[in-house]
Amino acid sequence: MLRIAVAGASGRMGRMLIDAVLDAPDLVLGAALDRPDSAALGTVASGDTGKSSGITVGSDLDAALGASDVLIDFTRPEGSLVHLAACADRGKRLVIGTTGFDASARAAIASAAERTAIVFAPNMSVGVNVLFKLIADATKALATGYDIEIIEAHHHHKVDAPSGTAMQLGAIAAAALGRDLETVAVQGRQGHTGPRDPSTIGFSAIRGGDIVGDHTVLYAGIGERIEITHRASSRAGYAAGSLMAARFLSTRERGLFDMQDVLGLR
């Protein structure tokens, strides 16, 4: 049985992960981690289904890693970096679904992967990762005469924008066109912007309600447009992908991987 530790155990994604682990015949919940100031500390970890895990929510990272083989982390960048360092020191495998990392944090993740095995992806959903593959192919086919816009929508609790998934979609499209995303990205528009530069890739972010996650890549040509969209109606897809990533890591000692590797899409 592969032992899983869940970080952010009382959060929306944490509860979904706990449910998914408890339902998996080949996995066991080894630890449930939360912040030292969490009201959930000392309670029995459970998911939205109410099924009890028998594991008490705690904040002792060393104890959690000692009781697990893989840590799954959907928290905040600052917390994930603490978990990253501890996993690298202990040789514990790590699945990172957190978004909003800056360049130095991404470099730290790459460095830690020299000491342990990590799956780091902007989106753990199988469907979204198929979308990544489709966008690479579509962008090459529509390289001339089509403007590219990326629209994403999330719940009002999300703290970063655009989403990591939207930025990854932009990076994939830019790479397919032989462009540097940092140079061609346009983050929203306001005021007198002038005509659209056809070499740019535009981003729009919507925040509201309980939207789990919608992503659309729009190719706007003359007389037609193509929209490729993924909509998440629950976090179950993210949880399922995360468990696939944990299983993938169980046979790896070190290295940095993403969901394209997990799903064999490369």
C-alpha cells in the first residue's frame, strides 16, 4: 500500500484528496497536514463524504513525512516551498499542484528534484493535460491568420491570476509559434489600446462564485473562430490525477516530472 500525506487537509482540495485516497484500494492515508493555526488540528481527517480516515490532522511535517511515501501539496507557494525542502532532505516524493510560483521558486523545485522525485504541474486534471496536447497541435495548424486569446474563470477565493493553467496554455501556444511568452503576453486590456498586435497572446481572468475552473483558448480568424474549452465541474478530476501522479512517483527515485510524463503524452 502506498502511503499518502495530504497537505492542506482541511481545504477544499485537501478534503477531496482525502476522499479519493480513502476510496483507492491501493493507497492509504498516512498523514493529514494543516497550518499550525488551523481550527482542524486535532480532529480526525475526513473528506466531503464524511468518511473517517482514523488519522488526526496535525502540523508536524517531520512526523507526516515519516508516516508517508508521497506528499501531495495543494497549498500556497510559501507553504509548498517549506514542504519541498523537507521532502528533498528526507528523500520523500512530492506531488505539487500549487500554483503562483515565481521564477526563483520554480528553480528551487528543479533543484530539489535532483534529490527526490517530484511531479509539478499547473493542473493535475487528465482532461486539461489532453487539452495541453491539443493546443500544441492546433496552434501549429493555425499559426497564420488567427489571433490567440486565453480566457480563464475561477472561484472568488483564488488568489493568483491568471491561473497557472492559463499561463501554461499560453506557454504551449507561444512555443508552438516559436515565440517567448514573456515578450508576447498581454494581461487584460483597458483604455485606448490601439489595434491588436497579431504576434501577441491575450489573457483574461474572471473571478466569481464557486467556479471550479474553466479554460478556453480562442483562435479568432477572419470569418471564423475556433474555441477549445475545458470546464471542471468539481475537483474530483484534480484529485484523480494527483493520485495517478503519486503512483507514477512510486517507481522513481529522483527527477522533475509533470502530468504529460505521468500520462505518457510526450
